[in-house]
Amino acid sequence: MVVPAVERANFGAVASVCRDYPDCFPAYGIHPLYVDRARPEDLDALREILRREFAVAVGEIGLDRHHGNNGPRDDERQALYFTEQLKIAREFQLPVLLHVRKAIDPILAAVRQAKVCGGIAHAFNGSRQQAGEFIKLGFKLGFGGAMTYPGSTRIRELAATLPLASIVLETDAPDIPPVWKVGSRNTPADLLRIAETLAELRGLPLEVIAAATTENARAVLPRLTIS
Ligand SMILES: [Zn+2]
């Protein structure tokens, strides 16, 4: 399991969970929905923790241009922290975990410019063409809870037909509850049923899906040492 941080204040908690549970692997970053409380010195803190602690990626970082109930959104501030963190990922030669919401094309442009060494576009919800662009840049696409809803026709169609080598599984727990968890807490334990959903969509045995997505995760996050 990859456990990404969302802001400087939880870097320590992520580090300690991953120390206590050897199957958890940390990533550090400032999430776009947390940049309103971020300060420039948090970027120094990110560099520092990456120097000091083991990490499989920089994340979760990205852009979120959804008009939700998260208060006023500051696109410029999001873009600044995103670009700076892409530079840090490149400095440390780490892949990135991307939060991509209503901002796929600007994210693709920034990633291309920063020349990061790939990563994961998590909870992918774009077009086939945009999926192809990510794949060309060395990214895998994360599929999880959204894929379990019969009404998510575009996501299910992509999950069923994109090259299997480009797909990784995720829960995004506690967010994006799968269809069987509506109204209750989504947890990493739901990953098995998410894998079963992908197996059904692709008409493949569960073992094939499990082996392929594990291999894909290892390929894109080389520091992930799973047996
Ligand atoms: Zn996210």
C-alpha cells in the first residue's frame, strides 16, 4: 500500500505509519486542496523529509479545478505549488502521484515541461486520448472506486480496454467509496473487490489482474519492494 501525504502537517504521521507497518510505503507532497494553508517553507520541509526519509514518490500533488464545497479555489496558488513540487520530484528522481481533477491538459503540459520520471495519475477520469498522453509520458493510470459504479460508463470502458500494462489499482481510502460502500468508510481492504471488478470488466481471472497490477505498480514506483 502506498500512503501519500497531503500537507506538511501530516508528513510525520505518514512516516510513522509506514515505519510501523512494513507493507505501507510513504509518499510526501502537498495536495492541491491543501495549498491554501501551505507556506513556501513547506517546500523546504518536503525536500528535507525526502532527504531524511525513504519515499516511493512525491505525492499527492496536482491541480483540482472542481467547484466543490472546499471553499474558494486559488488556481494560481495550486499551479505554483504543483510546479515547484514537480521540480522537487525531478531533483530527487522520484515519480509523482497526481491528483487530476478537471485539469488534465494543464497537468499534462506541466508534467511534460518538468520532465519528471513518470508516476501515477490517480482516479483517472479523462478521455482515451488523454490516457494515451499520460502513458507516453511514463505514467500508469489509477482505477478504483469510481470503476465499480455501473453508471460510470466511460471509466469502465477505459478500464476494460486500455493496455493492462498501464493500469494500477487504488482505493483512495477514505474517499471515493466503491458502490458497496456508499455511506460508509472506504478502506484499503476494499482493494480486493476493486480488483475483482476489473477482472470482470476485462473478462480475465483475478490472479491475472492481481499479478499484472502488482507488476505495474512496481514498474512505475521502483522503490516499492513487494514480495
Ligand atoms: Zn486525489
